Amino acid sequence: MKMSDINEELDQMIPLPETFHDQDRLYYSIGETAQIFQVPVSTIRFWSNEFSHYLKPRTNKKGNRFFSKNDISILRTIYYLTRVKGHSLQKAKEAMRDNLIGEADNATIVASLLEIKGILLRFLKILDEK
């Protein structure tokens, strides 16, 4: 199954918050991320540790995790593979390794470009105000 097929199915099962498409919103706390997936925070933390090759949440000085839109997209895939399809963690890791290497690289590039776009739009807004 391709990532685009998985994402279409997930859009129906796990609707993303309205702020997900907001260019000003770049990160979500671990609590907000857990609410999106309707799982405990400990599950998100566990997935973050188990799939650390794919997930790169930012952390603040206190160690709190903040997930980018790309991280949330990857978490949706992990959710799909483990909770919907019932794969073990090992099978989910294998599926992601086999199917997502190219997709993950592309998704990372796109997410980075979206973050840069958001920053540039904020600068533009500041310049327009002056």
C-alpha cells in the first residue's frame, strides 16, 4: 500500500486539527499530538522513542517534545500500521523502512520548505506593517 493511500484512509479516520493547515502553526505539544490520535501521551512518547529514526521532535530546555507537521504525518502512519492494521512494532518498522525511505525523504523536504515558507510569510507580514 502506498503512502498516499494510507493518508487518504487516515484522513477519514483521524481528522487533522484545523490549525494543521495554518502556516503560522509549526509545532504541536506532545499533549496536543496525543489528542489528535486519541491516545495517551505515553503512547506518543513510546512511538517517538521506538521510531526515532523517522521522528525528530524538537525539545525545549525542560525536555518537552514538540512535533512538526511532518512528525504528525509520520505518527499517522505509525498509528495506521500499529492500531489499524495490527502490525507489531517490528513489522511496522520494516514496513516504514521498505516503503517510506523515499517518501520520508520527500516528506522531510516538503515539511522543511513549508516551515521556511511560514517564516518568510511572517517576515513579509512584519515588513508590510512597517
